[in-house]
Amino acid sequence: MIKAANPKRFNLSALQMVSVAEPEQNIATIERLLSDLEPIPNQLVLLPENALSFANKAAYLTLAEQIGEGVLQSQLACLAARYQCYLVCGSFPIRPEQSQPQQSGIYTTSLVFSPQGRLISHYHKIHLFDALVSDAKGLYKESDTFLAGQDLQLFDWKNGNKSVKVGLAICYDLRFPSLFQALRDNGAEVILVPAAFTQPTGYAHWLPLLQARAIENQCYVVAANQGGTHPCGRQTYGHSMIISPWGKVLTECYSGDAFIVSEFEKKLIDEIRMAMPVSQHNRFITTLISES
């Protein structure tokens, strides 16, 4: 685990957790890991999917808050301000806006808090995990609980007079390369992937999918996964990692509560994109645009 002392650095980091149903216990775990991490000012810290509650439909519906309001979001904002970091909650249950047509369900949403404790961006998960997995749970059907998001989301990660575009994705989104390409086309140099990948799917696909998304888009990929056996009996794969735009695993943890850190190097992205300008060579996208 790296602890960089230079406050001018752009440090990427992720917290791996084995979240339980009770938010208070998970908040305590996050605070303990942040204390151990000792982030430098403006460090980017990603939490996994379902960070504040790893539970069921009834629990998520009960815990859901309006965007930017509520006790649990306030606690996350306070942690971001206390540790002066960009704190990204991988996912949290959010009610639809009151101005939206009445809908049955809630969103599962990434929340981005600034070092001042302000909610500066949020992303509603677009691709919902409805799949049959060879584990004890078997059938996963997020669409029974959650609404699908519609919009890409990026935010500016600032440190001094410099800024980096960061794209947001959640878990199952990882299997859809067009989403990541769209984030790259909108300026992303870092893409965040909070997740709760199951043990079977993680063992089979986690690493190759993350490396592919990093290589294809020549971006850093920061992946924070749930990592262990949860009280409900579900098993998640762990192996949270940070991957370079060349596809190299820069740092990784395996199971249990942990944190990882790696430095963001703008120069590396520029060198790779200049040597191999894949975005300029992509004839498929150009063809589609010319035909529309």
C-alpha cells in the first residue's frame, strides 16, 4: 500500500469492503479505512458498490434518499470534508426526482463529494444486472428494485490549477465497452468502476474486463469491489485494483477490508495516446456518424 507525501500529486485510491446491511457499521468501516489511508489533499477515494448497505430490496427502499438530501449523504459529505478528499460512494439508493413522472423503483447511484463536502456529481447506473449466476443466490434481477439511468456522467477532479476528467460507471456497466468509449470521447482520463462482482463472475471475468476497458480507452481504471462473504451469505470477489492506460495492474488487494493507492500520471496517458492514437483510427464510429 502506497502512502505518497507530495501534496501536489494526483493520487488515485480505492477502499475495498465487505459491507453489511447496517449503514452505521459500514460508515465506521469507511472512516477506519480513511484514517489508515491518510489521504493527501484532493486525493480521489472510491468506495465499492453498495458501500453503505449490502442488503435486499426492502432495505434499499427504506434507506433511499432524495439526491443531495438525507442523513447518510450528509455523513459521506462530512467524511469528504474531514479528510479533504474527493470521496466517491460507489452506489447508494436514490429516489427519483419529484419532478419526474411517477415511477416504481429507485436508482442505484454513484455520489461524488468534493473535499469541501459538496455533492458535485452523481451517476445513475445504466445497465442493470439481470443474470443467472452459478452461486448460492442464483438469479440476480436488479430491475425488480432499480430504475435504469439514462445519462453519462463525468466530473472534474481538481488539484491546484490542474484538472482531470473522471468518468463514472458501476459494476455491470463494465461489460458494455460502448459506455466506456463514450466516456473517453467526452474527455475521460480516469474511469471509476465500483462493484459488487460475485465470486464466480469475478474469478472468470473481472481482470480481463478491467484491463480491456483500460487498454481500449487508454485511461486509468480504478476498480473498488466488495470482497468477501457477507452476513447474508453472498460472496463477492474482491481484487480491487488500479490499472494503467497500458493495461498494467499498478496495485491490487485481494479479500477483506483494505485500501489501495497509485499515482495518476498525465504524462503516461499523453505518451500512450500519441504513440497509438486509437480514437483517431476508429473507423467504425466515423462510419456510423457519416451514415446518420
